[in-house]
Amino acid sequence: MENIIHSQKAVNKAVNSLQREDLSEDMQLLADLAGIEVVRKITEHCGGLRFYVPKLTHNKQFIKRYINNNVNEENSRLALSLGISVSYVVKLKKQIIREGEKK
């Protein structure tokens, strides 16, 4: 157990010495957006994993919640805010109403 703890401390020390120039282009972008400390934590805890970050327009659950929370907003403004079409906003509003009626 002592060897594992000692090994983890060595990894932490190494990760904490990471600099922006040591990173790949993708990780440099993340460092620029979120900070080098965030990149160090991601490297330490998630090293080796691949991430896909979908566009906001592909997160239907969020879009429906956003529309529901801003129901009095004009459809065109909602569409512009979310990067989707007005017709899609109208379609989702109808779905939200139907789902509300089922409850």
C-alpha cells in the first residue's frame, strides 16, 4: 500500500509540472479556455480517455429544458440563442406541451 501511495505522489508531482507547451493542440485549446490547472486534473484523473464534446444543438434534453424555462421568449430569439431553426423550436414547444399534458 505504501508503494502505491508513493507512486501516486510521484505522478501528482509530474502532472503538476505540466506546462502549456507540453500539451497537444487539443489540450492547449482546453488549457486556454479552462486553465492549465483543469488540464492537469484531467490528465491526472482521465489520462488515456477520449472525449467527445457535442455541440449544444445536439443536446435535445438541454434544448427542451431551455425552451421550457424561457417559454415566453419569441421563437426566433430562442432559435438564435440555441443555434437551431424556428421550426424546430415550434416542434419542441409542442412536444413539451404534450408531455406536460401526460403528467
